[in-house]
Amino acid sequence: MQVQTMHFKARASSKLADERLQQNLTKLSTKFVSARAIAVGDIDFEATRAALKERRNRALDNLDVWLETFEREATRRGATVLYAESTQDAAKLVADIARKHDVKKVIKTKSMVSEEMQLNRVLAEMGVQSIETDLGEYILQINDNEPPSHIIAPVVHKDKEQIADLFAKTHKKPRLTDIPEMTREAREVLRPHFMSADMGVTGGNFLIAETGSVAVVTNEGNEGMCTVMPRVHVAVTGIEKVLPTLDDLATAMRLLPRSATGQTISNYFSLLTGPRAAGETDGPQHMYFVLVDGGRTGLIGGEFQEMLRCIRCGACMNHCPVYQKIGGHAYGWVYPGPMGSVLTPAYVGIDKALDLPQAATLCGECNSVCPVGIPLSDLLRKLREKQMERRLRPWNERAALAA
């Protein structure tokens, strides 16, 4: 996804004037916020959050050790582990894997890291067909490769009628408005791609060091098809996603689905370890991990290291009064909402994301719901201070604050 963060103010104004978008965004408060509140009510949220925060900190404080452990265990189980300093390097590695295995068609699960990499564009340029299999991502792909507006619900900005029009236009079939029927139609379109793909590309919610495994969480089950049917499986994820043990994973999974979608457990969960072994009848013949830095190591040991604890649940944006009014596209890059307003300046440069640290009321709602205890409003204040120190804000703002 191309960086367009310098246009935040114009984009935000446009989104505020879009009455249909405003109506569609009410789903955030009526569905996600209320569902999360119910789901966290059956656990001791504060105690579980403190435990997960401690476990994530332990992993990040010794990130090199746990990555080495992960690489050793994954390699021992037959996988190949590759590291990419930049997102461009990561896309090239995936392209090289596709070329090595004579891949013509790729099927993908939802992966925000692949959005950072602009992977679909890179594959298309080398003549490889790439099919999104997450229903939301598929809808965006057939809508002229529209970028996602939310990291969990990529098509939250659209309503049923808009999707019905898009399906009728693209699939050349009678227009349907019943959601189960529309889902069935999409399944019929995607099924042949599942059966004929050469390579599956997934993200990774977590990497487990002690077993060399990747955990993939979905509500649609498409990760199973993407990792079992093709002969090659490539998991792309950030280096910060590593957890030391399966016990750490269990703690994370108590909070991820509750925070993301208000579920006590996701519909599907896959823990994938190595390619198909001798005597096994399914699974990929080849398995690769592409672990992406993309600016992450620049946060280690600094005042923004806490952002690396993020488990990409989307709770902060669901509860953010700014995101609730403008949606995700206004932010101009992969990660919207409070977490994106901190991560984007860190990953692409604070000078390329001047308005994002201002895109928050600092109400603290994001702090209160974050499952790993990231003080997002404090980090946004620090970014604002850095902008002032570097004289990146307009002179009248600097003068007003200096007075």
C-alpha cells in the first residue's frame, strides 16, 4: 500500500462529508465495541492484560534470542527461515520463492504485513496471479484493489448494498442481497482458486519459538485451504510477533479474539509447524517464513518500543472517536487509528506523517482497551513533542505552544 499520509486533513474532511460512510461506521460502536465489552466481562481483564504485557515484554527484551530459537526449531522441522530488512526486500524474497517453484497462482489470507510489502503488486508485475481469500479482502480486490480500512474488518466502510452491486458487476450474476447467499456466491468463485493454486501466502498472528510454529487466526477457515492445498506455503510476518512458548500463546489467545471481534475464541485457529513430513498425506511440500523488519528494530530500546507489543487486534481504532468518524482510509497507509498514528511515523518517517500524531483527542479510551497495555495517548504526545523539537509543525502552532 502506497504511503499517502501527507493528505490526512483533506481525506478526513472528505470522509466526514460522506453520509453513507458515516452510516456504515456506526457498526464499530454497535457491534465491535459492545461485543468486546461483553466478551472481556467473563475474565479478569486487568490481570490477563498484565500477564500478556509481561510475556510480550519478555519476548521483546530478548528478541534476538527468541528469533534464533524460532529459526533453529523451524529449520529442524523442515522449514526455511528468511529475514528481510525492508518491506521491499521481503516482497523480493517472496517473488524469488514463487520464481523458484514456478508458481503461476497464489492464494492469500489477510495479512497487513503483505500490505506493507505491496505484495500483490509485486506478484502481478512478474505475471503471478494473486487471489485474496479473506472475504473482506476479496471484496476490496475486485473493487479495483481498494486498500483495507480496518486491520480486522477490512471492508467495514462498505454496506451490504454496495457489496451486492459489486458482486453483480464482477461475477456477472443476478444481484443478491441476502448475506448468506452472497457469501455462498463468493465461495463458489473462490473454490476453484483454492484447488488450483501453486502457493499459499499467509500472515502470522504469532510465531512460537519453542516449536518453530506460526499461529494463524481466522473466522472463515481460509487459512486451512491456503496452507494445505498448495504445494508451497509462505508465512510473512513481522519479527516482533515471536512468543517464547506455547503457554505465552495461550495467554495471548485469551485476549486477541475478545479484543478484536468480541469472541471468546475465533472460529478457526491453525498452529502450523513445518512442511509435509514423510508419511503425511496433506500439507505443503515446502514451507517458508519471511520475517520482516521494516523499521521494527528501530523501535527497540527506544521510547516507542512499547508499540512492538501490539497484537493487531484493532480495539484501539474501534473505540477511537476520531476513527469512528473518518474510518481507516483517511490515515493514508496500512495501519489506521491510534496504533497507526504511532506506527506509521515510526515505519515511514515522522516527516511523512505530519498530521497523524494530531489525529487523536488523547481521551485515553485506546489505553483502557489495549490488551497489552500500550499507553497510546502518551506515545502520541511524545510524537507531538518531537514534531515541535524538529520544527515540523506550522509556525503558528509552535508560537501558540511557546506562549
